[in-house]
Amino acid sequence: MAEDEEFSARRQHRAVPSGRLARLGGFGRLAGGVAGGMLAEGARRLASGERPRMGDLLLTPANATRVADQLSHLRGAAMKMGQMISMDAGDLLPPELSTILARLRNQAYRMPPAQLDRLLREEWGADWRRRFRHFDASPLAAASIGQVHRATLPDGRVLAIKVQYPGVAESIDADVDNVATLLRVTGLLPASLDLKPLLAEAKRQLAEEADYLREGEQMRLYRERLAGDPRYVVPVLEEALTTRRVLAMSYVEGRPVEALEQASQADRDAAMAALLTLVLRELFEFGVMQTDPNFANYRWQPESGALVLLDFGATRTVPADTAGAYCRLIEAGLARDRNRIREIAVETDFLGPAAAAAHRGAVDRIIASIDEALNRPGPFDFGDRAFVPVVREEAKAMMADRDTWHVPHVETLFVQRKVSGTALLAARLKARVDVRGLAGAAIADHPAA
């Protein structure tokens, strides 16, 4: 894991609020600041003769900075939710919400040394430094739930130590509820949209991500599943140093996966073919999937071309009916049966029946544009985004029709999060991959095919 230049340039200390009242106060100040900013901007525009929309008032530079900075300060579930919503929905989010939340993807602070030392004393004891020849107090990276440090054991082995921010596990339920309330009061989500199942599952997922003992076991299992495949490298768990709030693993060299942008076309294609193959194996072979596609969870080794896989906290079981739904969709797609694709999308809850009925023409044109792109001769070119404007334009009316908004089944959402995030990385790398061939091989022996 190489240190990110972006993080190094902006690293700074900021203690994580760990108490319930402190975190609630943070949300209160955020709501008050956003409301005040909206009132001031509204008054200014009305005085100049304008009639501004709510979204225009919300999406001021000051408010965008205010929201992103406060969620980054709170970290934990608050920041994680913002990152998830931003990456998962992509172009389909209201632009007001997307712009604010996109700021969270790379924004984080590190714990002050005193807070870090206090936490490690609680986990490893007062003499914890005796366990190491050297422990680098400056983190390699900081994210929503924890930060990563490099350390050297007395026997010379180098480890990566992920340390969880204090109060993260205890604040999950309240943070998720507060983020949901923030989305509601801004008016960016319709009141009729039932988020309860999704919020309940988000709480459960985040609670599992905050259990580093569980993550360590998932990492060990992935290492077993991928043993012998030179395309992937999974760190070795250091069980003796791993607790619920500290995850210790072998330090693995690698460059940020975005470095592939400067690599050859062949290297980019090979890396994305490996990653897409892994997603398909997770879905149809392993029955479990690491559902967080954050780019920081991957590293690339230029010498071998291997992908380093990091962060297994979001690993979850893929139910058989969810895998079956994807299998049937792929089967219909390979057959180019556009009507069947639409029907299966509704049957399996990918698409709400109200939206499918009210916007049948738009849905069919979206399916047609994707079908045509996937069936051009040769490998699918993720860098050719000609179909994206078509999808975005057709989706506008559907997004504006808030009465037909629909939340798919939570299991589908988590799998689609990984699928969409992987496609986003492939687009960034302008990779060319035989998607049809990989998908066809993956479902060949699946019971639903």
C-alpha cells in the first residue's frame, strides 16, 4: 500500500467526536449552518429579482463545503453513508446532492497522536510499543471508519495496522438516522420513499464493517479462495495483534489503482478483466461479495500486473435468489431480448413497476442504448461513453417523477453497488474487456441459466 499524494498534501489532525451528544451536536450545527446559508442566499437572490429553486439555495459553495467538512469530521457511519450514496448512484443522483456528497470520497482527517495512543492502550495494553521495532505514528491513509499505519515487528516483518476511530461502532445507528434526516429535510428525497429497509440494512452492514475480527476472517477466507491465482494478492492476517478495533495484516507494496491510467492499454485491459472476473466469481461461485468498490480498496503492482485486494469489511453473503436474478438478466442480455430484460428488471425489483409503466418509452430506449453498446464488434470499450448521454437524458424525466421513485431490495442494492463501482473504475481506465464472454462463461453452469 503506497501513501497517497493527495492525502499527504492535506493531512491534518482533528479529534473524532466519540460521544453521542458531541456527534448529535455536530449534526445540529450542520443543519443550522446549511439552513442559515440557504436563507442568506435566498434573500440575496430574491432582492435581485430572482425566484431560486430549493436546489439552487442548497448547492452553494459554502453549503457544499459545510456538509462535506462536517461529515468528514464526524467520520464513521456519517461519512461512510455520504461516500456510499455518492459513489453508488453516480449520474442518477439529483445534481444538488451528488455535488455535495462527491466531496467526501477523498476527504478525511487523522486522529491526533494522543487519541491514537489512548485507543491502542485500550486494545493492546499500556506497553503496546514494546510489540514493535517501529510504529509509524503518521498514517498511510485515512478513511471513514479507520486509518492505516505501517509498523515493523521485532522479527523484521512489516505490517499494515488499521485502527478504528473511537466511537464509530457505538454511533452507527444514530449517525445513519441523522444522515437520513438530513436528506429528508433538504427536500432532495421525496417523503413517500420508504427508506426503512435500506436504513436498517445499512446499520447492520456498518456494524459488521466496524468489527475488525470479522473483517480479518473474511480476508483470510478470500486469501484461501484466490490462492494460486497470480492476478490477485491478499494480505496475510496477523491474528495476534487483531482485535475488534485494530486489524493487523502484512504490508503489501502497490501503487494506487488509478496509476493504471498511465499504463499501457494491455495492462489496463488485463487488470479490469481480472477485476470483472472476480466480481462474477463472487456473484455466481463464491456466494459472497466484498460490496465496497471504493478505488482505495485496490492497489496495482506494475511488475507482476497483480491487483492487491484490501478492505473486506463490507463482505456479505449473496442470496441465491439475488444471484439468480442477475443470471436471468445476463441471459436475456446475451440473447438481446430487450422486452425480456425489462420484464426481468421489474420481476426482480431492479426497476419499480410504477416507473416501468409510466416511463415505458424511456426505459426501452435506455435498454436499447446499452444493448447496442455491448454488442458492437470486439471487446466492450468502457472508454466509449457515447451511450451515457442517452441514458442520462432518458433518465431525467424518470428522476423528475418523484411519485415513481423506487428503492430496490437491499440485497440487490449492495451487489449493484459493487457492479456499478467496478464499471466506473473500468470507464476511468478506458479499459476494453470481453464482457459478453466473461458473463457467458460465468453463468454457463448456474442453475438459473
